[in-house]
Amino acid sequence: MTDMTEQNRTRTPEGETDVPDTPGTRRAQPTRRGGGDPAKRGRTTIADGVVEKIAGLAARDVLGVHAMGSGLSRTFGAVRDRVPGGSKSVTRGVKAEVGEVQTALDLDIVVDYGVSIADVAHAVRENVIAAVERMTGLEVVEVNIAVSDVKLPEEEDEEPEPRIQ
């Protein structure tokens, strides 16, 4: 016959523990905090500017997109970029409306001369939707694209290279 203490030892996958299981002893239970799915224990909000930056960078990655924004916004942007400490605005030409689970985007682009505007618009739309949905989890319900200008080969850039490197 075995000792009662030996029979009441708790067993684990690794083997026996040294704590006898007696009526006054409680077994250690894993600590559970909260309940349910962790994704439902709070809310994440994404600012319009975050979606605008993602969309602006994704649109600029498409071959055939020369610049973003209308002529006036590009002119003001070029002046702002020359101010010491200023930086190139990646949100220029992008407007986002962000809801809780969906977003809609308006893009204003300038395309290079000679490219198919329909093809560039299609590629921009695909790239922007993929980037925004992947990074934010928001559903992109629409991407409206306005082509405000065509960059001709002989035209000078409105944003020349800085003289001091």
C-alpha cells in the first residue's frame, strides 16, 4: 500500500510536483485576464493624415506618375520645401475620409507625357488600395483620381534640385 501523500501528489506532463493535493490546497490555475477576443477589448482609430501618407507614397511608386497635387498646390509646396527645415509633403494631392471600418480617397496626380492615363490610373488605384488595406485594415471603398496635368518632356520641373548638396 502506498502512502496517502504519495497518492495525492498532482501530476504534470513533466512529472510529479512536491505539493500534495489535500482538501485545503488549491491547484494553481493559469491566470486569465479579461475575456473574449483581444481585438474586441478596445478601439483603434486611424487619423486621416495617416491614410493620406500611405496613399501618397503608394501613388508615387507607380511608373508614369510625375507628381501629386494641382498646379497651385505644387507651386506652394515647392516654396515650402525650400524653407530650411521644411520637408517634402507626401500628402500633397491626397485627401482621405476615414470612418471606423472604411475609407475613401481622392487623388490629384500629374502624369508623364506618353503614358496611358487609363493604365496609370488603374495601377495607382490598385497600388493605393493594396497599401492602405494592408497597413490599416480599413476597407477602401473608392479611390477617385483626377489627372490635373501632363508633364511634357521639355517642361522644367517646378521643384528644381537644390543647388547646395
